[in-house]
Amino acid sequence: MLWQNAAMSAAAAFAYLDSRTERTGDEVSADRFRLIADKIEADPSLLSIPLANIERWLAQGHRSVKRLEGWRAMLLLRLVK
């Protein structure tokens, strides 16, 4: 394994990383977000779901008002485009 041989050359380390078959968490997350974006582009009405959640959380006195308002502004901007 890579971490068991401190003397491994950089070339060998990169070859090991290139040979791996498992995807990283970042790669999986990126694919997930691409799928979500594609789904929203196909049906922009889906943005009503997070907008309703934000409205509910604010009505319940959520303490991160500024962040929620920021998210709401970004979502509403997306609806306008």
C-alpha cells in the first residue's frame, strides 16, 4: 500500500492513484450535484420545495436567518433566469 512505503517515488505514487478503481467522495458528490442540477433545469418548479422549507424554518424561528435569506435570494434569482 502507498502509505506503507515512505520511500515510494512520486511517479509510483501517482501511478497507484491512477490505478485505483474506487471513486473519491468528492467525485461522488460532484456527480450527485450534477444530477440535482439537471433535474432542476428540466423542472424549475422543483425549486418550490427548498423555498417552502426556508419559509417554514424562518416561521419556526430558525436562528440562521441571514443564511436562509441568502439561499432564498439565490433560489429566487434562479427562478427569474
